[in-house]
Amino acid sequence: MAGRPLLQPTTAANQRQRVVVLGTGWASRYLVDALDKDKYEVRIVSPRNFFMFTPLLPSTAAGTLAPSSVCSPVRELIR
């Protein structure tokens, strides 16, 4: 696992505050987008590693939308 462990305390040498986000829903997506990545270290805890917009799933089954338009990996949020 790269980086610091989840429970390691923040020291004076590492000034970024840690924010732990629970879940990968709409609220967490907007929160992570709004956070300054230089100021905060973001950790996401969720049973899923993706964000999905479920109302558009029938469009992907019909072929009018690409699956990448409906589902995005959480890793892209914290980069």
C-alpha cells in the first residue's frame, strides 16, 4: 500500500490534514471534487471502487451510451 497507513497520526513534518470519506455516492463525489488535494489527504472507504449513475444503465444496455459514461473509477477522484 502506497502512502501512509490510514490510522497513522499527522505529524509536523507532514502538514496535510487527512479527510476520510465514507462511501462513493453523490455527496462523496462532490466533496472530493471540492477539496484542495494540496491541503488535504483524501481517503475513501467504500465496498465499491467505482461511482455509478444508475438511472442511465438502461441506455447502456440499449447501446445508446458507452458504459464509461455511466461508471467511473473512484481512483480518478483522488488524483
